[in-house]
Amino acid sequence: MIRIFVLLSMAAVSLYGQTSYDSLYLKSAVYRNLVGQFALSRTASADIVFLGNSITYGGNWSELLGRERIVNRGIGGDNTVGMLHRMQYVYHLKPKYCFIMAGINDLYADAPVGTILSNYSRILDTLQKHGITPVIQSTLHVNPKWKRAAEKNFQVTELNSRLKELAEQRSIAFIDVNAVLSVEATLQDEFTTDGVHLTAAAYARWRDLLLSFMRERGL
């Protein structure tokens, strides 16, 4: 039986219940509410979209990066299946780039790394089909304050290794956010509020990586 963790707004990364992995996203009131708001959005276009879960949702990317044409499409508790079912709210904005961070909720739902990678590939296919350049950002490690940390950090490392290979195969950029937030495959104390969600100091380091990436590409 899948372990049950309760999602309280964006404060939790995961929502599990007695539901198959492929339909977990449908059980989330947060998911339904935010997708409903995406459908109501009057924003017609963007240069950059951020796609992810609560870790992405927690960043005010427009202000952090000093850009106006950035849209946040993070949803607390989401996994790669849920993201696949809301891709229209990314490609309808016709962005040039989509920065993706995903996978930790899938791992905590005990999805195999191969399944997550397959879903990730379908996300990339959808973006590229619509002329959007994907940028893969590493799935973040967790801190020992979070449940099953040692087990899941091992899987995070495996997932990131395969995501990096996928990026190389497709000539897609891979940004290793763990390089500035983790030591020995563990999210550091000063960068997390609860073991998985990030502090302002963590977002500052993440932002600096993105700014460097953008400068290198003239964005």
C-alpha cells in the first residue's frame, strides 16, 4: 500500500493515498485549484515558464530574476504525471524556454526511476513539439529532517544521472542545482525550512545559477 502523506497547501511536497500513481494528481485540491486559476489567467504570452512542484512554486521568479515576462507554473505536491496533464498551460503561453524541476514527489510515491524518466521524456517531447526550449534542472536532494532521506537521496542521485544523460542525448541544457545546495548528496540545513522546502538563501543560490545560465546564452 502506498504510504499516505498529507499535503497542506504548498507546505508539503507530496500527496499520497490509496490511489494509483497515475492518478495521484487528481486527489490534490491544490492541483485542481491552481489548474483552475491557470485556465482563468489573462496572461497571453511569456518568455520563460517555470514548471515544477512546490519547490518551484515557492520562488517568485519574476522578482528573483528581475524579469517581467516570466510565469510560474509550479504546483505543490505535483509529480511528472500531473505535469503531463497540464502542459497546455505552458505551451499556450508560447515561451522561448521552460525550466523544469520534477521527480521528488514521484520518488516519494515509490515510482521507479525508469517511469519518471519516461514521463520526463514525454514532457520534453511536448515542449519541443511546440517550439519551446526545455531546460532540465536537477531534482533536489532532501535533508535528514525529511522522511526516508537516505533511501530517497540515493534514488535522487540515480535519477539526476539519468536526466543528465537524457539532456546530453537531446542536446538540452542540464542545470545542477544540487551543486550549490547539497553536500554529499544531502540538502544542507541552512537551505531548507523542513527538510525539503527551501529557504531564501537557497533561492538566492538557485537564482544566481540561473542568471549565470542566462548571461552565457544572451538571454
